[in-house]
Amino acid sequence: MYIDQLVSADGNYLLTWNEVKRLNNNNFRGPKPNWFKVLENEFTLSNYRTLTYPLNDNYTIPARLQQIPDQSLGNHRKRNEWTYHWDARLQTCIMGKTYIQDTDTNSSITIMEHYLPYNNSLISNNITPQIPHSLPLILTPCPGCHLNDHSLILQDARIKCSISTRTNRLSTFNTFNHLNQEHKRFKNLLLSKYYVSTKPLHQIRHSAYNIYLSQHNVNIVTPITTTLEILSLHDENHVLRQLSSVIDSALLCDDNIKLILIDIASKFFSYTNFQFYSDGSVSDIGTINSKSGFGWIQTDPLLPQLSFSGSTIFFPSSFKSESFAILTILLVLPPNATCEIFTDSQNCIDTFNQRLGSPSISPRRRLKQNNFLIWDLIMWLISHHHLTIQLRKVKGHSNDKANDQADALAKQGRYSLAPIIINHKFFH
Ligand SMILES: [Zn+2]
């Protein structure tokens, strides 16, 4: 299953299950699967089906947070500056044309004329038909709403709705010049005053929300930050509860899978030195039947020889499968454990060594790293649970019994109907 079979072309909207089925030539049968419901519940904003994070394995980093420029102290009339910001109370994006920026050394307030997106789904067919999400954003002056603070009433009587906001909350966008064809083509709408944004509404909305989240450091799921090593033995239950809660908040999947992992974690809990064989397996790459499976088995003879297999969706690759195998091993290890993992993925070994070597990886480089969220979680577990991990290369298809078992588990994982996804909210 590929991500573009589930989301709109721009990656920002989750399709409805009916749309997914139609796009995939009705190759999916039966009722809406649980993992899709998880996506709907955990990854979308309100009823717009806007994805909280575009599901493309990449973060959107807020483009720019405004600073107060020194030279602009005082009252400034601003012309043609368009701003947007997220209103948390209304759960919506507010857009407007800056009128005055009032700046002193401590703060800066911007007063803007409120603009609303024109309902352009009503635009007649003589304009090239487009999918709803990529319709141009046409802005018209707000005729007055409950947000109006009347602060511009003396300056300009034509302004029907004005909003004052701290300047540092605002981000800017551009509109097309009135002489531009993109502007002119809406003349026939006979709007007395309108502007056409160079960016579509969903993009602005999405950016507004992301900037809001990053500025407010919103904690949706709080990862465990307690230092586990300071807890003594009689706190065993407490530590186990914490391990369970990490498993619970780091993964989005069927509860039964979480329970299986928690059960394994409790059986491993009293041991320290582990040895695993892990493997990943991808079938039918490039088709809608593509499945990404992974599996592992604990092979130290003195410890329980427990095994696990599972699957994941979106961008199936053997690297992703192998990374998932390593991640799920780390999730079931007790704090302070030492663990040797045999894998045939040189890519994982390289990524692991690279990450260990530079713990403070730059955001830019991090974005370039495939599947960075899985690896963020792997590195987080190593540091928070004080794990000592060694990845060792095993030759693929060698006649190694443990390796064959891992291989079989990974293949078996491909048939798992309930995929495991990383919870993007874990680090927020
Ligand atoms: Zn208004």
C-alpha cells in the first residue's frame, strides 16, 4: 500500500475510504479496516480531513517566524502585506491584509483587515475543472463578524472587520497582482473587491496550524522522560508500566499488537543480555498489493526465545521493514539492557552508526534521512532506556537457523492484516 493511494495529490488530505477504493479500482473489499479508522481518528484535523502532518514521512518545518525589525519601531502603515495565523479557539486559520503595524521595543501589534476565502466551489465550469483541494484561494473582505474589534473604524470607514494580533504570531503570503492573468480570470465573478492568493487555502491552513503547534509546544502525547535507571527493584511494576506506556504512545496499531509487545516486554524484564536475529521482507513492490513485513526472534539460549512479526504500510522498502524490526526489539527491552542484533541490512547498520556518531543531527540532514521518525524513536529509546545496542551484519540466505527463522517471521509479517505505524505525535 502506498501513501498516495490514501491521500490527496498534495499529501495534505486524507481521502475517504470510498475514494481510496475508487482510486484503487475497487481492489479493496469488505468494510473500512481498523487501521484506516486509526488514521482518521489520529491524523486528521476536524472534519476537513486535513492531515495533522502530511503523511509523506517528512515534517513540515514552519517556514518563517517573524522577528521585529529594529528600524520599524513606531506606527507603520503597511500596504499589501497579507498575513495568516491559526486561531486555536476557533480552530481555524485567520487571514487578513495588514493595515497598521504598531511596534515598540517589547511588542508589536498588527491590525489587519479581515478577509474570508470566497466560496469558489461555486465557480462555474468555464474555468478549467480542478480537484477541490487545489482550487485557487480567492479572498474577499469580511463583511463583519464577531472577531471585529473596531480598531480601524476611525482610520477607514470602508473596513468592515478588523482584527488586532501580535505581529510575531503572523506569517505572510502573497497575492497576485491585479494585472496578472491569475487575478483577471476571476473578473466574471463580479466581486467588488477580491484578491487571489498565490498559495491554495489548504497549504496556508496547514502551515498556520504547524506554526501554532511549534510556537506553543503543544503536548499531545507526553513521552516518558523519567530517568528509569534511578528506580530500584521494588519499583519493577512502575518501570513496566512506563515501558507499556511508551509502547502504547509510540505506535498506532491494533491494541492486540500492543498487548503482545507488552507481554514480551514483561517476560524479558528480568534479563539483561539479549541476542536477536531480525529481518524485513517486502513483496510486490510498486503494486497496491505491496506488503512490508518484519520479524525477529530472541536467540540467547538462556533467555525466553520469543519472537514477533508484524507489518507496516506507506512506502514499503526493505530498509523500512528492517528499521521497524529493530525498533520493535528496542521497545520490548528492559532499561539498561545490552543487546546484539543480527541483521542483513547494511543500510540499517550505516544509519545506526551515523546516528550514534552524531547525536545532534541537523534538521536538514534529518529530513534527508529516510524513515527518520523510526530512527528518531530508536535513538530516543537508546538514550532514555540506557540501552547498549550492537548491530551485526549477517549474510543473507546463509544457512543460519536463527536467520532463517527471522526470515520466515518477516515473510509471515507481510500477511498481518493490522499494520503498525509510528505515532507522529509522540515527540510533540
Ligand atoms: Zn471578520
